[in-house]
Amino acid sequence: MKHQRSQNRSAAPKSQVPESPGDAAVRVQSAHAAALELVDRHRPALLRQARTLCHRGGLDAEDLVDEMIERLLRSPEPLAALKREGDAFVEQVLTGALTDYLLVRGGRFDDDATLH
């Protein structure tokens, strides 16, 4: 009995066709819409977090949230990809991003997690 060798006949990777400018615009527009929907849905939680962080710091919570959202929407694809995740995870990511954004702006926290 002959032992027959199995041949791996996996297809060679197809060369990707470059994305047309129109396709790229549609992809970015779709990602932007999905990202905007996510931040709109989680805006109340973001505002609660911002109010907690800003209540003694002289920063406006709504401005902080708006600035962070504006920055996130500059590159909407990663945010839009979160749409596949559960709401609790998305909220955790967004509130974490808000806290990080506040720290980048130069905010400091004392022991009870309030901005001063």
C-alpha cells in the first residue's frame, strides 16, 4: 500500500484591489455614522462620569464630553468596530477614554477621584 502525501493546495492570496476614493468615502461615512450612534447612546453615562470628574475642577462636563467625542470621531473606524460588542463593554471603553482624555488635558485626581 502506497502512502500518499497530502498536498496543501491553499490558494495563493489574491492581490487586493485598491479601494477607490468613492468606496473609501462610503466606508468612512458608514463608520462615522456607527460611531456617532454609539456615542449618542452612551452620552448619558459619559456625562455622569464627566460630572463626577469635573465637579470641583472648574471644567465643564459637557464640553469635556464633546471634545472627547470630537477627537474620537476623527478616526471613527476603531470606535465603529465596538458596535459588535455589548453595551457594558462599550460604556467601559468610552468612560475610560473620557478619563484618559481628561488626564491628557492636564487634569489631576485626588484620592476620591475628583478633579482639582
